[in-house]
Amino acid sequence: MDSPHMVRSRLSSLSLEQARDARARAWAYIFQCWQEKQKPAEPAPEPDGRNDGAIVRDIEGVSHVEQRPDRPSEIT
């Protein structure tokens, strides 16, 4: 018998079926994470007048600015 053969020693107390099930659960988790990354990202919400971080993108043609009654003017 000159051909080499592999000897497998058990490194843990898991049965072959338990090890197979653990690998299946790990791959299922990996696939689930991958699928979630493939979903398109949700667009950012549009800024509204109530948001202090609202960005004014086009100010050309603005003739006046109304002050909100609940906030004092910040211009000195």
C-alpha cells in the first residue's frame, strides 16, 4: 500500500452532524449579511423648515426672509 491516505483526528466533541449544522448556520448568516448590503441605500430625507441643519441650495432671486416668531434673529 504505497498510496498516501489522510487521517482525520477529531479536534472537538462535536459530532459530524453538529459540525455540519454549525457550518450551515454560519454560511446562512454570511449570506444574509451579503444580501442586506446589496439592497439600495435609502435616500436621505429632504431638509425642511423645522430643521436647523437645513441647507439653502438656491438663493438667487430671494427678495426677503421672514423671521420665525419662535426664534430671535442671529444677525447682529
